[in-house]
Amino acid sequence: MTLEAQGGAVVIVLTHQGDKAGGIASASTNRLRECIELGTVYEATVTSISGGQVQVRIKAVRH
């Protein structure tokens, strides 16, 4: 996961092997972004796929 500026906002971008895989839409996005800015590294695991919507479980792997 990385942070990226898009249209004047900072968004959370999921990557897979260096390629953009998508973004995060969640009520906890602001808190997650703050933690990434403070250096926490996260890993996302796909839990379900329905059409273009992919659900992931996110966990911290390094603080």
C-alpha cells in the first residue's frame, strides 16, 4: 500500500508486485492514511471478489 496525490487529495493505493491494483474505500481510510504517513506498513489479503468489487483484509506488518 502506498499514498498517492490525486486531484488535490491523498489516496491509498494498493499495489501488487509494483503495479497499481486499486484503491481503498472505507470509513477508516483517514486513520489508515495517517498510520501509513507515520511509517506503519500494511499488507492486504483478498477475501472476496464480486465483479469489479474486491474486498480485502488489511493488517499491519511493521510499525
